[in-house]
Amino acid sequence: MKKFLALTLTILLVMSALPCVVMASTYGNLTYSLSNNQVTITGFVPDGSTELVIPDTIEGYPVTSIDSYSLAGCECTSITLPSSLTNIGEAAFYDCSNLTSIEIPDSVITIGEGAFEDCVNLESVTIGNSVTTIGGGAFYGCEILESVTIGNSVTDIGGYAFYGCGILRSIIIPNSVITIGEGAFSDCDCLESVTIGNSVTTIDENAFLACASLKSIIIPNSVITIGTYAFSGSGLESVTIGSGITNINDGAFEFCNNITDVYYCGSETQWGEISIGSYNDYITNDESIHYNAPMPYYDSGYFSSELDSTFKEGIIAFTSQFTQYTDCDASEIESFGMYIYKPGVTGDDRTQLSSEDGFDLADNEGWIYSFVTEIDSSDFNNPIYAMPYIVISGETHFGCIITAKVNGTKEICDISEKPSFLE
């Protein structure tokens, strides 16, 4: 795709140098066209500025589209998109190598193919809640992209949309998504946590190929097909597969030699009816398969030290994100953990819950998950992602606290304010 876009861009640049080209209207350093009372941004003239603000209106008409390749190669570090925008064209921001973050407003419906390809300094992306399609290769090769928020109207994540986003650590795929395209998250080396929404029906080929840091995955009941090499070469140790699956294609879990547990939410008979292709030996070992496993459900978001919640029977998977919003000295923190407890339980008693209390703890002493170990202050500047699990018997009311281990001692570590990305 990269070579294709580069070649097309070259052709367009050559064509722009030819005579008899109709000049577009200008607004500041932007060029634009007007059609049906709507403005399309068609290009820009570099002026040395590090900021580019695209207005909501030009000459009283709404700016609704950014044309293909129109801002490719822009050297600005900051680009602000208008709330009137509905379409971002193919390769519109291709090779904007200085761009560090982008917020796509709720008005946008479509992000074109390669829209932000090779924006090599892009660190943060927020995709608005009206976007339905993330085009193929939209964020291809954004090497230091580490934070992505996908809006709740996206139905299709295109092929290789986030290919090679090498330091992306966590992604939440919302319930609106139906298809995770070919190679969508392949070669995301640091991807540790993936939440797949419960409307996804297809995980296409190579979708999570070579995601070496991915240790576990929950494939919801909605998924029908797992494509060829979808998780091949990943670091998976545990796989939960929903009962709706009918096809696991060749090599979907090839080279996943760390898998020790496969939790299947259907019966052994149903498992036998699934079409499982070749080179999937690591998920077909009878000793590793657990039949009739419950399908986890999620509570995603912010925890305070005294949060009480009620949850139904099953497995709850907390998808949590924490940064430096604590009252602990970051340089002294050795590891993080989380306790759970029943309301009214205090002190050391919080570590003594058992299955009789409605919990099956993942570890002893109430530790549900160790977020990080042996971290230092530089690590602490980056988000810390975790997905702890609790098995609940019946309806259970409980609270949780976040803790930090400092100099060998466990200390309560309150989050002093709600991080903006969880609002």
C-alpha cells in the first residue's frame, strides 16, 4: 500500500506542475473548491507555520471534506480539524512527519485509505463517534502511535489500518465494529491488551499477526470466522473462544507455541463441528481445551479506592488504564496490584476473600493482577494497561482498591483525579 500511495502522490505532483491547470480558490495558506454549497480542502501552501487550523466555514460555506492527498507532506506539528468535517480523503495527511496528535471530530463519517499513513511522529489519535469506516492503511506505519481511541460508530476497521504501530500497547474495539480487516493490527510488537467488541463477526487474515506481546485474547460469541494467520506468531498463552465460531482458518494460531489454555464457550460436541484448518495444533491439544467455559463480560473504566459495584454471575474482565494520577512517588514504585473486598471489610481482612465470598481469586492474598514489575519513573510516564479477571458466583456486591508496592511494602495508591482519556 505504501508504494502505491507514494507512486500515486508522485503522479499527482507531476500533474500539478503541468500547464493549463485550473487554479483553486485560496483561504490563507489553504486551497479549496466549492460545490453544492460545501467546501472541500484541496491543498495548502507551506508558509513555515507549525500549526494548521482548518476553519468550520469559508466564505460562509461549511468545510465538509479534505480531498485525497490535499495535505500530504504538511510539516505542521499541530492540525485542528473543523466540527463541520464529514470526510477525510485517501492519503489526505500522508507523510505529515511532524504531526504528533490528531483529534477527529464527531462530525466525520469516513476516514479514507492511507489517510495518516507514515505520520511517523504521531503519538495520539482520537476517532470521533460518527466515524463508521477506518480505511485500509489509515494509520499504517505510525511507528510511535501509543494511544488510540476508536469511536462507538465504527463498523469496519480496514485492512492494515494500524499495521506496524510498534509501541501501541492497548486497543479497545467497540461493540459497533463488525469486521477487523486483514492485517489491521499486524506487527504491533508491544500490543498487550485487546478488547474485541461483541458485534465483531470476522477477524480477517493476519489481523493480529506477529503481535509478540499479546498474551491473552477473548474472542466473543459473535465471531464466526477467524481468518488465515490471524494470530500467527503472537505471544498468546490463553485463548477464550466464543460458541458462535464456525471457521478457524489455516494457521490462525500457527507459531503460538506458548498457548497452554483454550477456553471454549460451547460443548465438546460443538467444538468438533467447527471447521479448523491446518497448522492450528496449539489450540487443538485435548489437554489444553476447557469446554463450556463462561464468556467474560467487561466493565471498562476508572477505579477509585472505594468504588462499590454489583456484578452478575460469570467472569468479569476489568480493562483498566492508569497513568501518573496517584499520590505515590513514581520513582519508588516497584509494582501495581488490585485488591477486591466486600463493603465494610477493612484492613488486612480485604486480602482474605475466598470462593465462599463469591470470588475465585486469580492469585493469593487478593492480588488480581500485577500490572507492572520493577518499573522506574520513566516507565511511569507511559500509560499502564491491565486486564484482571475475577470469577463471580451469583450476584455479588464488592469494591476494589488500587495498590502500589513501595520498598517491599504494599500501600494504597489512590487515583487523585479521573484521567481525561477515561471521561
